[in-house]
Amino acid sequence: MTKSFQTYIVAFLVFCWQPVGASAVDRPNILMIVVDDLRPMLGCYGDPRAQTPNIDRLAALGVVFERAYCQYAKCGPSRLSMMTGLRPDTIGVFDHRNDSATRFRKRRPDVVSMARWLKDHGYHTRGLGKIYHDGWDVASDWSSPAFPGRKREMWEIFDQSNPAGPTIVAERFACPVMQSPDVPDNHFFAGRMTDEAIRTLHKQKLGKPLFLAVGYRRPHLPFIAPKKYYDLHQPDKSWLAKNQRPPHNSPVMAWFNSDGYVKAALRAKLTMPNPPSREEGPLWNGYELRSYLGAPNQGLIDLEMQLKLLQAYAACVSYVDAQIGRLLHELEKTDRLSNTIIVLCSDHGWHLGEQSAWSKMTNFEIATRVPFLIVAPGIKPGRTRNLAELVDLYPTICELTGLKNPPHLEGESLVPSLRQPKQKRKSVALSQHTRFREKYIGRALRTDHYRFVVWFEKKNGRIIERELYDHQTDPLETQNIAGNPEQAERVKTLEAQLHRSFKLH
């Protein structure tokens, strides 16, 4: 099939799926806020450590999904899944190589992103900050040029040699793990991006609905935020993770998330065991964090350092919370709030010492569970325990805006849960992650009661490890009971369910 013919087919599909019913002018605006590396460490999720009054206020306006999950606990694959409505196995991208997303899009030209679908149906679309993994964006998805910041904006730091000057973008392995300069919010990109978001709202054309996607990079490493947000938090030992050891009877590949950082360790003239023994793993675990200046490259992270890292993470969350408050205030001030769908989510969770890990890139609850809030016209505030997935966002937005789904979507609309949050719906949520240069892939099934993970050899599909955690008796996932004889029948049932859910043959 020629490229021109492929383009024709895609255009024809879009034409055939033109919506019926409400015209574009009647549709609500959409504000989608994606916060990088944000676990549900928020007041609206009952976390007493949080100082997040603005996110909590937003939560009070809509529906809080208490059990929502990403499909892959790494930003590139997770965001590509969310924006296309496809699961990672279908996309086939499990890394951050620059050409991975390009190859997927060439292979599947029929897959129209959420932003492009809204644009083709009358929305003015604008993307600010990090929506896809850096460099993976598609310019034609957006009606106006994207506003991602400088190249490698993730590593924006305070310039200590020129305190009154602008921030600088540091070399990745020359970044401090944390900074707390006494500067205004818009000294850093998150504040400047919020300024741009407010300008975009002011410039919105009358009669044309707006899809504004705003991606905050913090609390991704490095943990850099103005001093006043650090001052909000004074951690004590009650903040520390209660489950700092790997789960009993768990395979090393379940919790060792440093396997992609062997070369980073070599830069520090260290040789990381890969794979490590069960004894070595905790001494190297969380190397994404360890690779920043000021964090210990290896060895157990002592309690004093853990408390500093917890303060820094919480400070970054509060900094982003303040920016979200500015967006919410602007919607209220301009009377847009009643006609705006607001979505707030993260691309995945984040370990803060749980299971001996720091950062993400595991299949545990702490890495896959995300905050997920939806405010929409006609939807009453509430909370739901129904399982939800980020892959469900695309069809949910379609239903809320009166658009038909494009034919490729694999998620399901969450509108029934928005309208009746107490009525039980979806029975499972799926996550997955590869390990040791994609030699193995772990697929996780989250049910109402259990987290069940099967590790496969990726090349031939052979099962090599299983994990089972009972969330009624062990919510912190400290005991892998998959090998217990009394669980044999349950493991067999869950394994069959996992194969069906992932469409494995």
C-alpha cells in the first residue's frame, strides 16, 4: 500500500466518523492536566502528609477515582497509551528510544490521537509542557504550536552562579537531586507554563471549543521547587515507607527497577550487578534517583536522606498544586468552569522507598496506581471505588463531548462510573513492565481483591515467575503468596483471567 493511499484511507475513516448531534460550538471546553510521576499523595486521597488545597478543591467539584491505574509505569509508553487509547502490547513500545514512537506511527497510520480526533471535530487544540514523552509529539495534532519548553527542559535547575539570572538546563548527570531556591513561581518552567496556559484561555476564540492539555514535569526528578513549598513540609519518621524491604518470596525482577541504569552506574565508575542477588538488589535499587548529584549511588539510603527526599517530593507536588490553583481560578474568574471538562491524572505512580525501590518502573500498586479526577458538566461530585485505567480516558472524553469513538480504541468509557459512582463496573485493571533489556515482561492483573503478576520470557512466552498479593490482608504488598499450596486453585483461575484479559494465546 502506498503512503498516499494510506493517507487517503485515514482521511476517509475520519470523514465517515463525523459526529452527529451537538455541533462543535455547543461542546464543552476540555482542560487536561497531566502531572509527571505523581502518586496519590494528595489530601483528596486521604494522605495526611500532603499540602494540596487546590487539587483537593478540584476533587470536590468532580468524581475521584480511588483505584485508577496506568498501563505501563514509565512515562513514554504510558502517555502513548493514554493519548492513543491503545494498550502497550498493541503499541509495542516499551522504551524511550527516539525512533520507537515514530516506528509505531508508521506501522499504524490509522491510529488517531485524542488531540487529533478532537481537532478534526471542531476543537482548537493546544499542548503545553510534557504531554507525550519529550520528542514524541506530533505537530499536526495541535491547532497552535506546542509549548514544550526548551530542549531537555526536564533538567531545568537554579543557576547558583547567577542567582538573579534565568534558570539553566543542566547535563543530565550533573543535576542536583534537589534544590529549593528562594524565587517566585515563574522563575521555573512550571510557573511560566501556567502563565502561557492562562494566556491561551484569554485568547480562546468565541464559539470554538478548546482542548488545552497541560503537562507539569514536577515532581519528576530533579526535585526542584521554590523554597516556600519546601517550607510547607517538615517530615518526621511517620512519613517513611512502612514496607522498605522487598516482598517475601518475590522474584528480584519484580522490584529491582535499576536494570536500565547500568551505563549510568559506569559513568560513576561503578559496576552494577545486573541482575543482582536478592541481597545486592536493595543496595542498588532506584538508580534513577541515585544517579542525581547528592543522592547515594549505592548502599541503603539512610533515614535522614529519606526524609530530605520525602520533603523534596512533597514540595514539588505542592508547587504544582499552586499552579493548578491558578488555572482553576482563571476558569472561575472567566465563567468557564460550568462548561469545562477538567481531567487531572498522572502517567504513573512513584516509589518512595516501598519494596526497597525509589522511582517507578515496577508492577506494584505504588507504581501503577495514579490520581485520576474528572469534573464535567452535569456530573455530580462523588467518589468511586470502581477500577479505572488511563486507557479509558480517550473513550470517556468522546462520550462526554458527544463524539463517536474512533474504531481503534481499546479502553472503555468511564461515564457510567461518573454518573453512578457507587454502582460496581469494571472488574480488572491491567498493567505491565519489561525487565532486563526486555528479556522478560511482567503482566499484572488488578482485581477488586488481588494483584496478580505473571512474568514471561518475552521471546517465547514461557512463564518463569508469578506473584500474588492479597489486598484485603496485605495492602502494602509485603508477601507474595503465589507459591502457597492453598492458593493453587486461585492462581490457576487468575492466570486464566490474565490470559483472557491480555488476549494471550
